[in-house]
Amino acid sequence: MTVTAAEAGIAHQDRSAVLREVEQRVLWLATAIVDHANRVRPNASGLKVGGHQASSASMATIMTALWFEHLTPADRVSVKPHASPLLHAINYLLGELDERYLSTLRAFGGLQSYPSRVKDPDPVDYSTGSVGIGATAPIWGALARRYVNGLDASAGTGRQYSLVGDAELDEGACWEAILDPMVAGLGEVCWIVDLNRQSLDRVVPHLAATRLRQMFEAAGWQVLTAKYGRLLGELFARPGGEGLRHRLDTMSNAEFQRLLRCGPSQLRERLPGDGPGAPALREFLAPLDDATLLAAVRNLGGHDLRTLGDTLAAIDDGRPTVVFAYTIKGYGLATEGHPQNHSSMLTATQLGQLAERVGMSVDAPWARFPAASAPGRLCAEAARRLRRSPGAGAAPPPVPADLGRTPAGTASTQAGLGRALLDLTRQAPDAARRVVTVAPDVASSTNLGGWINKVGVWSADARPDWFDDDPETILHWRERPSGQHVELGIAEVNLVGLLGELGATWSRWGRPLLPIGVLYDPFVERALEPWSFGIYAGGQSILVGTPSGVSLAPEGGAHQSIKTPSIGVEQPGCVSYEPAFAIDLEWTLLASLGRLGRPGGGSAYLRLSSRPVDQGLAAVPADPAARERRRRQVVAGAYPLRRAEGPPAVTIAAMGAMVPEALAAAERLAGLGLAADVVCVTSPGLLFEAVQARAGLGGGAEDWVLDAAFPAGRAAPLVTVLDGHPHTLAFLAGLHRVPGRHLGVTRFGQSGDLEDVYRYHGIDTDSIVRVALDLG
């Protein structure tokens, strides 16, 4: 007896049939968007344009179910990078994207390669692109929204979805986030894993879904699975159907993928396998007609709208949820299931066949549904449901430029950070209330203890501090919803992930925060990619790397950063500072806070030192006007710290912890009859922008600071010195085309006293004097 799909129990409600029409249109549009970019649009350079038809097809059903059935205006979704054409197709059907953009995928000024909040012309909740970072962003978005709601309850509620490729779970960033203790209480977080069992180059050989489920469960997540659709469910329920389930459950990923490439006769031969249950399974399959058999092997839960709907309805909002949705890469396309389909393109013939199957035309690829049709009404209904009311964004509170204090005695810039934050609470309480600090379990060792005692630690619920009455307790860990410090586990990627989302609240919910992340400077490089991506996505924050450089001395090479000054010079969207004195730290911190949470604002990186420095060396002017002039120069990138009485024979440009050595060298050189100027550099990045601007190559940077710090009338051979790689300041010799010598750190560090370590790297006072004499 032949059994058709209808006889097998696939009874579709009218709405399900309409949803299926929408899903097919979404699939077509996504496929056509990529095709047009590669085959239709002129390509004068001949470079590959690219796009991911198969990766998009894998998620067409999931995204159709979400946008057209389940999302609310308060929900936010992070879409896996290679499914960006699907997102644009959906936004187009919802009226959120003009038709002219559908032909601009990966074109200059057009639709971006991957979803971008700041560059795409249609609504994008989260930028994605770097694997693992977009997946975890909604976790930190959920936490950021809770923090904002703790201030003024203005960010609303709603789920935070991540649409994640299964191969993306290989990224350590995912597990660092999943396992952080704070995440287990974020019930609004929902990950939907596109379990298509393929990566970029191959079928994933050993995708242990059971082990993955156990790992999520161990982290406190609810685990749901959408493995099979209604057709297979009905077949499994028939006498002998358990044999089919067992066979599908136990076959390897590669064998299953190969079945998708089989015609009906080959499928009847291969599907039963050669195990003891093969004869019974072959007999079970015999009555099924070819269409039903082909449909059954593809009837996975991630492509069954009703199964997906039931699964999403089962989400428990009391804890994070992960949904494992089994899918087929390239589902519905001629390339489905092929191990090398990741970047493959449908041929012109195959595209025409797809168009015919879904009722579209290659010659008119962008047609919407007629408004009066059932799919058209469904699209209009979804558009009304998902429309977000534009909220009135609040401006960040004003940040003072100067707190009016002149530090004295001996102090480090690292210690100055905590002191400046405490002073801000007294001088500008409104601005201080918007400050939130984040650290990966290093708050006390980076001198945030006083700040934490003052403002408390943030948590969703108040928790008792059992050591509050212990007289030997110095750091009081008072956890409450009004706290302003967030402490994460030891994972720098989590820190900057949260930092990026805290820095995006101004544009996401119209409620600006002033987030500051503090971590050991050697680990800035570990955190750099996600922090850079957060800046790309519109997050504005301050990253503080401390302690830094070989000035750590006894800590040894494992904790001595060398390359991080270059990061500040090269990172787009970021101003970097390495202050030498506590007052420099205060001024640059306040200026950096003043750039946060606003259109046209930006991020900052502060590289601080634990080296104690005599604050009297800063020679801060007492006159208010002169003090303000010094402050402006500090914030602009450099200032003259010592001027010789006459024309200098040499200029020493020093940064951060090396300024005391530069001043000592200048004194010794003066005793040897060699006049020396000393310039304190606070931001090599800003100075480089000023040099570029002077050459007509800048993007609007001002160059007045060059005349203030390095006037042409005092041009002299230049010695630069910093506790980092010497190339950071080497460009300064080209400003007036003078001879230069550049001292810094080019080798892994050593443990030892400060003098021994400086001497080893050639950045001690003797080394500065020696090269200055060679130049002079």
C-alpha cells in the first residue's frame, strides 16, 4: 500500500499553510539577495563577493517562526552572521527595508556582510560576525537591561534570543559566558542552536548533542530539543516505527547527510542500513510513496513550524533556555546536505527551479505578497505587532572636566583611579550614579576597593554580607540591585562582552551608562577582539588595563605587557591614554567619561601603572588659567614638563611610568652641559592623528597640541622612552625631521627590582643619558 504525506497524518491548519508560504518567500528572497550580489551586479574588480545561501536556508523556518509568530516588540535577537540575508528578507517583508537595498549585499554603502547595528539600513538588534561574540551578546544585553532597570525601570522586559550555529559552540567564548555564575539567573536569555551538523568545510564528525545538552543543564539552563517533525513523529508511532527512530538516532552525521543526496530508490536501499534491524525497517518503508519518504528523511524539528511552535511555547522564563533545533544546511535548495555547500551558489538553472517551486520569477525577484492575500495580511499583522515605539533618549549627565584636586605625596596612576571615582561621587553625583565598573575577579587588586565599599556590588537581588561585622574585613561585598560594580568570573572575554552592552544602553534603550572595565593590562590582548567588536557595534566604554609594563618588576614576564601601547594607537573608535601622574589620570578619565553615551561619542583605553611616583614631579600650575591650559594639553595628548632655559640640545619624550627617569636624565644632562626639554606624552594615538591632520591626511583631528608640546622653534634630536614597544613613539621624530633614538621594551620581561629590570631593557636613566649624548 502506498501512503501519502496527507495520509501519514500531516494536517496543516490554515495559519500553518500561510506561514509555510511566508517561509518559502523568505528563503527565496535570501537566496536571491546572495545570487544578485554574485551573478547580476557588475563586479569590476573581479573579486569574490560571497554570501551564504545554504547557511541562510538552514534557519529559514526558525526565523520565520520567530518573527511571524513569537517575537514581541520588547524581544531582541542576535542572528548568526551567515544568516544575514534572511534577516534582510524578513525586514523587507515587514516593510522595514526599502527594495533598493536588496541588490546591495556586500556593496559599498549597502547591506553588510554580517548583521550590523550601526551600518545596516534596517533594524538589527545585535551586530554579529566574530564567531562566539554575537552569540553571547544577548546574555550581556540582558544583564545590561537589568542594570538599567535598577536605575529607573526604563528599559522594559522581553526575551534575549541568540540564533547560534552548532559549530559556533566550539568557541570558548560561548562556554565562558554560559558558565559564569551570574548568567544562571537570566531567564530572559534563549539560545536557539541551528544544529545542521556542518561547519564551514565539512560535516561535523562527532557532534555529541547529548553531551552538549548535559553541559547546558549542568550550568543551570533549561534544555529543549526540536529534533523531529510531525511527519516523522507520526511514522515513529506506527508499528515498527521505533526501528526508524533508532536508525536515525544512531547513524553518524556523515551518513545522514549522505542520505539527503539520495533519490528515492537509493534512499530505500541505504536508509535501512545493514544492521540486525535492516530487514524490518526495509519492510516498514516499503508502503511509503516516494514523496513521503523523501519528505520524512528531511522532516527535522528545525524545519517543522508546528514542532518549533510547541518547543518555543515550553520555554521557562525562570532560567536561561537553549533549544537544539535539528536542521539541514541548505534546506530546500539543490545544495542541501552537501558537505561543501557553505559558500556554494545555486546555478542559474537551479535558481530558476527554486523560483518555479515557490511561485516567484528570476526576472522579478523582489515581489512582495499582495496586501489582500493571506500571507500579505500575516506580514502586515507581524509588522504591527513588532513595531517599536521610538523612545526619547536621555542625554548623559554632564561630567566635570576637573575635580579641583592636586594630588601630593607618592602615588600610582592605578591607585588614582579609585580615588578619582570616589571624588566624582562627591563633586558630580549625577554623573557618578551612571558609572558602572566591571572586573573579572580583580577589583581589589586593581585598587577599586574604596569605590566598591562606597557604591556596593550589583546583583539582581539583595544578598547578605556575612563578613560585614568582621573587624578585619577591609573590602565590604554588599550585593544589592543598586550596586554599581559588577564582578564576573575570571574571563576577560565576558568582561568586555558585558562592557560593550553596558556601553550600548544609550542607543538601545535611550538610557546612557558610563561603563568602566578594569583588568590586568597583559590580558587586554586576550580581550581585544570582543572589545573591538563591541566598539564596532556601537558600544561606548572605558577599558582600564592595570598594572602595566615591565614596571611590575618582581611579577616577571608572564604579567608584563609589551605591545598594549600599540593597541591604543591602532584601535578604531577609541582614544588611548597612558598618564604619568594621578592628576593626568583624573583629567583623562573625566574626558573619557564625557565622551560616553552619546551620538558621536567613543570609547577609551587607559593604561595605568602600579609604580609609585612622586606627584610633585607633575609641577601642576597653581594659576587657574595655567592649570586649565595644562589640562587641555594632557587630554589632547602631550604637554611640556620641563623646558631648558635656552634652545635644547635634545628633547626627551616620555610616557607613563618612565617620566621620572626622563626627568632624572634631563637633570644629569644639564650637569654635563647638554640642555634637554622633557615632554610628557599622554596619548600617542592622539598625537599621531594630529601629525596626520597636519599632513592633510586626518579625519578632522586638531593639531594645535603639536605646537604646544613640540614647537618648531625648539626642535632638537629626539629620545623617546616608554614602558612598552619603542615603535609606539618613533613617529614623533618625523614631526620636525630630527634624528631620533627610541627606547622601550622588545623582549619578554624578567623578574627583579625596578632598577634591574629597567637596566635589562635599556630604559633606565643611564640608558636615556647615553643615547642623548650620542644624539647631542
